[in-house]
Amino acid sequence: MTFNKQRMKRIGNIYNKIISIENLLLADKIAQKGKSEQYGVKLHNRNKETNIKELHYLLSSGQYRTSNYDVFTVYEPKERVVYRLPYYPDRIVHHAIMNILEPIFVSHFTADTYSCIKGRGIHHLLRKLKTDLKDVGGTKYCLKLDIKKFYPNIDHDVLKHLLSRKFKDQNLLSLLYEIIDSAEGLPIGNYLSQYFANFYLSNFDHWIKEELKVKYYYRYADDIVILSNNKNHLHIILTHIKSYLKEHLKLSVKQNYQVFPVESRGIDFVGYVFYHTHIKLRKRIKQNFARKLKKGASEETIASYMGWLKHANAINLTKKLINNEQL
């Protein structure tokens, strides 16, 4: 099977926009939202004007280097290693880059990817999948898969090559390459990482839609769902996906992939279980909510979980949870 690489118009002359004082100030303002009490933010604000001028100088002279990471492990919702950079200068730099590059990245994404894209979160995906499942005959079977250790396994050389085909501004590429090479794979916790990750798979998304002609395709980060009226066709698609990921992106499919009938199993995806006729809340989320209610959850926590429940067919479940009944 042949693969026609996506033609990208190479973009230049944007580095000066990224490093301008005006953009750095805007990035600082955006990065501080909801974080004004953090130590790093308070420390920066004591010398904000001087810091911004110094950062502009470091970037304009090519002397900026990524700071050392604070690396730690979190265990909820699943165990993962998280990398954290200082607020100044690094998180300001990342926001300054994305102030300019975000619309360029998003313009290259297909409409079928939803993670970390403004206006295309979980609930947008939920509504789209719910609508598509009305085509019962065309969505009889599901292929569900995810990519093995996606963020840690992203290849720097491949990512740099993809970026060089999108951007021709050498100063910008040098900055992006320096950030990419500051850690193995893509570090979870970096603001830039989520956009790099989506960009890394964007040609794959186009290939799925335009070369394989897949009608019902949904990707949330590295979690992928494909629906079809033919079980064997999904197995063929899976074979092609494995080959593409290995050949073009140096990635592999995790061995827990599944091909199954939607009617009997439901699609466990982005916190819900989808059927043709209804949507359930994922069991683990129900259990977590019940535990937090018993321990005296805050109003903010309750409101968050109620937001999940309102998108599912969960009237009886909601009553049980609120009344602290046994699930």
C-alpha cells in the first residue's frame, strides 16, 4: 500500500513575533491564570519587567536553554512520570510559542482528533460519537486501540523532520529542537508536549481519513476508536495501522487492542461506555465519585462529577450517589 505524504505549506518569519516583548507579556499573563499563588509566579512577579527583558534578550540572542526539570510520579488516574519546569523562564516561553503556533498546528489537525484542542474536548467528542452511533448498521463493530508508551516513545528525529516540513524559520526550529531535546520522548507536563503529540500524529490522522477512507474515526491523545459495519475490515485496518506507525513514526500498537461488536460490549472511551441506544458512565469514575461522597466531597468536586453524569443516561445512578446508596 502506498502512502502519499501530506503536502504542507512551509511557514517562515514568525520567530520575531514569538520573542517580541508584547507576546512575552501576553504569554506571562496567560500562563499566570489560576496560578497567582504559586511560589514560582510570586517570585517572578517581584522582578517581572526585568525578567521579561532578560528573556527577550536570551531568545533574541539564541542563548535560551531549557531549565532542569523537577521529575515526579503521580498515581491517579494512572501511574505516570510527570516533568515540571520552573515558571520563569520556561513556562512563559512555552506559552509565547503557542500564542503564535497554536492556530498553525490546529489548522493541520483533522476534525477527528480531540485532546488538548480548544473547543474539541471530551464532551465535543461525546456528542459526535453519540450522533454517529445512530447509524447502527455502519457502526456495528469497533476497533479500539492505543499506542504503546506514546509520549516516552516519540522519536525526536521524526518529530524534528515533521516540524521542518511545516516551518522554514531556522531560529524557530532551533528553539523547538532545543526544547524537544531537553528530555527523553515528550515529557508529560510540558505545555508544548500536548501540541507536539497531536502534531506527531496529524499526518497519521490524514492518512486514516484520506488514504484508508475511514468514515468513523476518533482519536483522543493516543486512544483510538474506529467503527465499521465489517469486522474483517477492521482487522485489515489494524494491520495497516501497525505498519504505518512502525514505518513512519517508530511507534507500535499496545497489545490490548480489541475488535468487538458494539451492541454486546459497548465502547469504553473517554470516561464513558457508548452503546447505540444509551451512554453509561465508566465504572471506575462511578466508584471514585461514591468514595469521595462518603468522605465528604467538596461542592467543587461534586459539581465536577455531576458534569460527567449529565452527559450519560444516569438518572437512577445520580439519585443513588446523592443519597449515598450502595452501587
